[in-house]
Amino acid sequence: MVKTDVSGLSQLGHAVDAPSSPEEAVMEKVPFSQAGTDFVVRFTAPEFTSLCPMTGQPDFAHIVIDYIPGEWLVESKSLKLFLHSFRNHGAFHEDCSIYIAKRIVELTEPKWLRIGAYWYPRGGIPIDVFWQTGAPPEGVWLPDQGVAPYRGRG
């Protein structure tokens, strides 16, 4: 097993204040010791929150991020703090969802990434946002994201 050098990380293993905005949040990466082996990494944030940019009311989502690493992995504590930074951030569902995905792509340059953002209803209409960088590589097992479409009370 290869030991990953995490000495350059500023958040892992340290007490860190939550960032006040997504733009200020620092996401970090670590070298991927299994580069050349394609597999899916999944992050699930079932209690994601942001604010409606028009009313300031909270919005809630279940976010699932799947990616196939290239040479870098997303450091999970920094991702958690990044996602937390949306809590007091006003943006539309689509903007939040795509911004999250593009920040991860910019940081890690994965072989492939997709995001499924399953937003709870606002004004009686649930909004789900899906985006991916392209077709997933052949031969990689890609499980369903496991989030059912919103059905209300049935």
C-alpha cells in the first residue's frame, strides 16, 4: 500500500473555521496512488442547504457526486467545508449544482464526473439538476445514484 503525502494540506487534521462563502472556501486535493485504475468515487450530501437568492429562505438538496479520479482525489474534509459554505449563500439551484461540479473538475481534473442535485420543492416544484463532463469510460461500474424522483405524499 502506498502512503499518500498529506503534509501540504491546510485543513485536514487542523481546527478550521467554516468558510463564509463558496468563493472563499478552499478545496484541497491529494495525490491518487492508484492512478491508472478506473473506479468511481461517490460523495453524498443528503442535507445540503443554500439560500434562495430572492427570498433568503433556505433551500435543501440531496447531492450525489460521482467521479473517476485521474491523478488527484478531492480531500473530503475540504469538500465538506466547501459544501457547508453554501449554507448562507444565495444562489439558484442550478447555479449551486453546476458551481460545485465545476470547482471539483477544476481542482482535480478527473477522468469523469457527474453530479445529481435533487432539490426539495420550492413553490411546489422540485428542481433536479444533472450534469456530467462527458460519457463515462467503458468498463467502469456506475451505480444508480439511488435518489428517487420527488413524489410528495405519494
